[in-house]
Amino acid sequence: MTDSSKEREILVVMRKVLAQIIKDTTPPSRAMKHPLSDQTIQDVRQCLGLISLRERELADIAGVAQERPYYSDDKSSSTVVPLGRIGKTAKKTDE
């Protein structure tokens, strides 16, 4: 395993752990006080930002296309054309 792939693996684990800590400590209601201090919350945000930045740098160095999240209901940018329609023209319905 190369140094950059090991670093990427470490960053992924760190991001997942921080996200899980956020999930576990977030109160179920906005009316409840968050157990973490405002400064700690800001520090966690900075850590996640730095992790994201470094992951992007490593991807650029490796020549990997930028990974972007997508939703299952997003419209696809490609169109499927059945093989039977290739080379055929549309029929006119002017009659």
C-alpha cells in the first residue's frame, strides 16, 4: 500500500469517526442543549473541512476525478437509445 493510499484510508476513517460522534451527541430536539461546547463544535467543523481539503488534494495528485454525491432520483445526464432505433428516422405524422 502506498503512502497516499494509507493517508487516504486514515482520512476516511477519521471523517467517519467524527461524523459518528456528531450523530451520537446531537440531541433529538433543537430545544435541548447540545452536550458539546460551541468551540468544540467549531473545532470539529474545522477538522472535517481540513480532512475534506486533504482528500481533494490527494485525489488531484492521483488524477482521480472529483467524487460527488448523487441522489437516486436525480435525472440522468445520459440518454439510452434502443439499438433498433439507431439509423432510423422518425415518421412524419402530418397526414
